[in-house]
Amino acid sequence: MPSSDDRRDQILWWLRPLAGKTLPVLASLHVVGDNTTSTAQRVILRVDDYADPAYADRVDDGRVLPAGPFDFTARIGLLATPSGRRLNMATLAQAIAFTGVADVNVTGVTITDAPTLPRGDIAWYFGPAAAAPLYGFQQVLATDPRVTKGVAIQNPGHEPIPTNGIMTTEFDTPLANGSYHLTMWTEDAGNWQNKPPLLQRRIEVNGAVVTYQTLTWDQWVSQGYVAGRAIEADPTQAPFFTVSAQRGGMLTTDVTVTGGMLRISLAGYPAAALYLAAMVAEPRGPAPTAAGLVQAQRALAFASDWPVVSGPPTAPNATALTAVRSDASGTAVTTAPGGFGYLTINVTSPSAASASATVAWGAKSPIEAQAWWNMWRWRRVDASSQGLKFDNGMLRGDIATIAMNPRLPRGIIVAFNVPATTLPGNYHGRVQVTQGGSSASVPFYVEVLAAVRPAPVAKVGPFLDFAPQWVNQVVPMTEARQQAACDLGVLSWFGFTTVVPPLEAPIDSGTLAAYLAELGNAERTYGTDLVAYAPLKGMDVSIGRGAPAAAKLAVVADKACSLTPGERCSRAPVYRLDREASGRARWQRAISGRSSLSRSFRLPLPVPPRSPENRVATP
């Protein structure tokens, strides 16, 4: 039985008619069903291309599906076994959908196929044949003689265009003389962790420049890496058009071929400038259609991977600018000295003109107030599910230019940081929202109680790393450190009591100096209660563990002392890489310096006069 390796599995659908059929190269399995539980559940689509394959030689395409109806497709020719072997389309035997939960129902598994480009269009796809968006694309591999210096690129994902392509400096192909409308997809989208930078690019078609781009690193960050940050989700459109439609680097131009050849020349820096994913040449006419067909297939693939669980709210139907409290009735925000509070405001307007908000106090107040506005985005329901929700959890700090949309309510959050020296009492103020010649006011008061907040039972804070767009070999780490300092300041203002800061691994004199500088930035905000996870991990990777590592770190420790004249230095093994079953007791022995040098990392730190233990963070 297909579920023999797990008797809890429930077979939901068994598609036997695959046996003996050779399916088209772009055929997909279309799975429809309903997850009637209240949480996301995993459904496995198993596909075999011969009878009774071993577990390691069969395809198990798992999807974590949110609660509710589901509908997804899987391009059969792109499915692979754990070893990376692609399925043989000529010997497919069966497809089975199964799960381990009784309340997940599959109502159908069918075979679907892709559409075809219009007659007369000529198209090229620079990736696996089974990944092409439509029929009519010629497959062109990196080793094709028409390609100069080709390198194959495959990124994660199921969308046909951003996922596959080649790096090349030139593509020469025969093409009948005539006038064409040419569409090219040219973006190397990278992966979820890394977007390849693109600073300089020139693309020519038969000698004519189609695009010429020269960017500084700062410009690439704003125009490329975080370009989508300012795009608010449109409640009238599917998520694809906000999240992914602009990806792919689509370029269009008209070209007249006279010598029977089409030549695409690419140059630039870094390597992403040479990326080419797909091209379509349409005989020039009044209304090109190929780009629209390709985008439609991309939208279907996106919708299959990212189903909508919760859509946009009902349009507010506002007739005038209004602002009302949305968190609770009344105007009080109650807290204590050294505490924190906030209020939320709901703003609606029939106008799309930008608005602004200010916080004003009735009398001088020691309380600090900051305001943000909520931006609507499509976001994952949770980290384990592929479902999307229309959500306004993203906060924007540009409170002087609040984007307004008559179809959406706009949230404003005002946070209050109450210093520990604040006297008990009521502190009155109001939030003023202005749009053009209209304004709306929301009164409030912060009630500071005559109470002493107890010390927290545990210290809480996030893991923080350097912003990846600033960590590279092109620009210095100045921007990355400034970004980290800003992040640390914001987290501290919000009341986090400790943090895992971004720190270099001090494995040589250069990185040691950087480590000490970064440590100083973090200490100015958080004091000495820091967890140095990143440098510990970096040292583990770079120099390993045991006696050789300890010897090298001893040298680094000496250099740390020479870089901090006038301060005592300690080589006590403050942080450990291994933790025994006894847990905390073992850490205490490490702190006291009695643990074996060969089993501990000595993290060299200049020690302030108070105590060497004040840099210790226990897990």
C-alpha cells in the first residue's frame, strides 16, 4: 500500500490512469480539497514513475495547507525524488494524495495542461523544458552553441520566469526578417535570503541599446532590494499583482530583423547583469499578447503556492475624514513609572490625498510618544503555512505623509514610553490627523499609577543580524553598522531588556577591531547583558573547537587587550559552544573558569571594573 511507511496516513485520492500514458511535457497534477480543521495541515502528493519504488526514489511533494478549501497544482516534469532525479514522463505509474489527518478531504486529482503561444510567435526559454510557462517556447540550455559563456541558474520556487535562466554575454539565433515586438525577462530573483545586486547593465538588441543602467549601491538598495516595501496591497487585486508581478525584469522593445539573425548582447556588473530567463518575439501588430499570457501563467503558479486565507476588510464608505479610538472605550492609557503603553486609532476618508498625524500634550510631559501608521500587506498566516492574509501589521514611521485609500481603513499606533522618574498622575494630550483642509482630533490621557513595577522574571529580546543588503564585498560595513545601531535603539525604546546583537566573529586582527566597535555600539544601548551568538557561531565555523581553536583565541585575546588600554582583560570562558545535560550548572563552571580549555571557547572581552560575570548571558 502507498501508506505502508506510516499507518496513520490516510489515502485521499488514488489516480491510477497515469499508468501506460506519456503525458505532455507541461502537464500538471491539479489537487482540489478541503481542510476542515482549524489549523494548517500537511498534504502529500506522491507520484511514482515505476511500480513500488523505494521511499528514496519516489516523489513526495508536501504542501502545508491552511484551514479551508485548497486548490494547488504541481508541474509533473519538475517533480524530483530526494536524490534530485526528475520523473520519467513516459513511464508514470500513479499519483496518490494522502495525509495523516482524518478531517482533510481531497475531492479530486486531475491532469491539466498549459496553453500555447499564438501562432507566429517565436519564443525561447533558458531553463528546463518542463518549466516553460507555455507551449511554443524553445528550450535553450547554457551549453547551446547560440549561447556565449553560458552558466545555468536555478532559484527556488515554482513560478516559471524568476526561477530559471542563464548567465550569458550574448545570444545569437536565426530569426526571419521582419518587424517584431520583443519581450525579455531579465531578473535574477535569487532566493529568500539573498537577492543578487545589479549595479551596471547594458542590454543591446541587434546593436541598439534597450536598457542602460548605472546605480550606486544605495540606489540599488532603494530601487531594487527594498523597492517593494512601499507598495501597499491593493484590495481589488489578487496577491500576485502586489507581491510578484513586478518581479522578472520584463523589458520590451521593437526590433526590425534584416539579416536573418537576432542578437542579444548583455554586459554589466555584478554577474546578475548577464541574466536571461525567457524571450518572445511577436510579429509587430496593434496589440501584443505574449507578455499577458506569460504573466497569467505566473499568476496561476503563484496562486497555487500562496492561497488566500483572509481577504481585505469591507470598504469603510467614509463621507468625511474621521479618526476614532479602536483599542478600547474611553481615553485612558494606564501604566506605571518605567512602563510602556499604547493606543490605536482608526482613520477613514473618502479622499486618497496623503494625511499627517501629530501628538500634542496639554502641558509639559516627561512621557515620550512616537506614532506609526499601519500599512496593508499580504502576509503569511504563520511561519508553517503557505496561506496569505490581508494584514496591516507593518508599521511605517513616516507619520507626516500617511498614504490614504478610500477603500481601506488606516490604523495609527501611538506608543508611550514612561520614564522611571515620572510622577504619578494623569497626562493629557491629543492626536491630530490632518488631510488637506480637513482635520480630526482624538483626545487621550496617560494615567501613571503610584505603583512600582516588579523586576522582570526573565530578560527577553530578539536575535538581530546585520541587514543583508549592506553585507557585501562592494561597500564597507558602515551602513550595516548604522542600520544595526538604529535597530538596537528602536528595540530598546520598545522595552526589550536584552538582545542578541550583530557582531563580527573575532578571528583575526581586522575582525577583532570590528567586533569591539560593534560591541561598544550594542553596549551603549543595552549595557553588558548581551548574548554573543553570532561571533560564537562564526568562530565555530572558521576555527573549529578544541585545543587549536583555544590557542588561536588566546592570541586574539592578547590583541583585544592591546586594543583596549587601561582596561582589565579576561580570558575566562564566558560563552560555551557545548552544553551538557546538567545545563545551567555547566555554564556556571564555565563562568568560573574551571571548565576544560579544550571544551570551551574563550571569548576575549575587555572587562569593566564591576565584574567579569556581567557579560554572561545564560540560555
